[in-house]
Amino acid sequence: MILVTGGTGLVGAYLLLELLRKEDRVRAIYRTEANITLTRRLFETHQQLESFDRIEWLQADITDIPQLEKAFRDIDYVYHCAALISFDPKDEEKLRKTNIEGTANIVNCALHFKVQKLCYVSSIAALGDAPEGQSVITEETDWNPEKLHGDYAITKFGAEMEVWRASQEGLDVVIVNPGIIFGSGFWNNGSGQIFKQIASGFPFYSKGVTGVIAVEDVVKIMISLMDSSVSRKRFTLVAENLSLEKILFTIADGMSKKRPSFYAGPLATAIAWRLDWLFSTVFFQKRSFTKATAKSAHSQETFSPKKIVQQLDYSFTPMESYLYDLAKRYITEHRQV
């Protein structure tokens, strides 16, 4: 049997959809029943409701070991997709507890229950830092602890350390490091919020570059790696490296909305993250723009998918047309609400 953590999130839901198409026996954990709604809606959209009913749902939290012990009974393979995504420094403790401690609990249970193989969904944020004079980041690029990293990146890196520790104790593991993952149906979380901002007339753009990928590609690669003999390796999952300007403009065009028209240069973003800190402090609001995100808004570092392409001979979904079509789908779905 297969266990999926984070089955109510973007990656986990699409992973469940793909696994059930293969007639696999799957157990998925959830925290609240309300979270299952979006996953069910995804199956309904793909006319796979009968498959959805075959999922064995179990209420559990990855920080609760007794609950996890119930979830791990009779499990052979684990896809660990659950994580907390936040770029607010005030969430540092929550990030560490969920992403690092939670992952430690998962791999410890996997070792205890003699799981055959585990796939961990990390992030390009946990990859290394390009040395001075270089701009391409690969799986072999070293992490530089002296450079600025956000708490999310630090906790994903720490979670990877727990997975590697388990591999040294005998657990077969693979790690995937996706770029920004795009997909339909989860518009209130993660990359889905970009569509909401553009739809509401978000006016700013920057020219920093980041890696992007379609969620369908992420889950297909995960399953292929788990079905293979590949073990104790990590893979960067990036279909293309696109500028933030290109991403925002493409989404705006797909929605037939006005493109963001104000370029936010380094000075503007430096002022913005300081103002964000000030308003957050004075009005007790959640941070939305930090020093780390300001830095990434202008980064020209790119991520190489060469390793996974060579391993699986994989061809990625072209991202510009994918983002354009997603934007159209966003408008269509919100007209139906």
C-alpha cells in the first residue's frame, strides 16, 4: 500500500489522481475534512470520482507520532508531500516544527515500519548557492550558510538532512526539488495566489528569474522515480527558467487583463520589504514581502534540470502556453462560482 502525506494540497492531490489511475492501493492523511474538498473536486473535474472513493483517508498530523503510527501500518511506499509554506519570519517556529520535525517523524516511522522506499518533495529553495561568477544551480551546488536564506528555505534544507540521515540508516529515498509548481484548482494557496493577484489588477513586476514547472510533470516524475531502481539521489524539477515579468505578463494575457505596468527595481523592493516589516510590526499583520523575497525578485540564477532529463529521458510541458491556458481556466472557473 502507498501512503501520501499532503494529499489535500496541489502536489498531493494530483499525485493521488495519478496513482489511482494506476489502480494502486492508496492511503492519504488529512488534518481536517474540509481540506479534502478541493481534492475531491479535482477528481470530479477529471471524471474520476469512482477512483476518489477508493482512497483510504486517515486523519493525522505529521507532528503527531501516535497518529502517524496508525497511518504507517501495512505501508510499502511513501510520498511525503506535506509541508508548511510561509515566507513570514514570524512563522519560523511553525515552519521548523512542520517541515523539519514533521519530516523526521515521517522518516523515523518509515524506518520503524520497514517501508521499501520514500519520495520527499523538497524545493529549489533548498538547493545550493551559486559561487561568485556562476549563475547555474544544480543538485551538486553547495549550500552556503553564510548567504541570506528565508526560513522556508532553511527548513526545507533541514528536512532534506533528515531524509539523508534516514538513507544512511537503510531507507531507500529519492528527493525531488521542484521550482514554482503551477496547476489548476488550488487558487487560494501557493502559486494559485499569483492568479488572484493578477485578476485583481496587481500593478508591479520585476525581472528576476526563477524555475517553474507544471504539477502534472512533478507527479509523473515522482512516480517514475519510485517505480525505478533509482535511490539516494535528488533531482531538480524545472521545466523552464522564466523571468517574473514573463510569468506575470503571460498570466495577464491569458486572463485578458492589463499587464503589470510598474517595474519594481532593487531600490523599490528594498523600500517595500522595510515598509512591510513596519506595517507588520505596528498593525500586527502577517508579513507578505521580506528581505529574502526582495532578493529573489531580482535573482538571475537559473536551475538546471539536466540530471532528471538524462535519468528519465523526460520532456517537460512548455510553460508559457501552460500558464496562458491556466489563466484562462482561472477566469472560467471563477465565472462559474
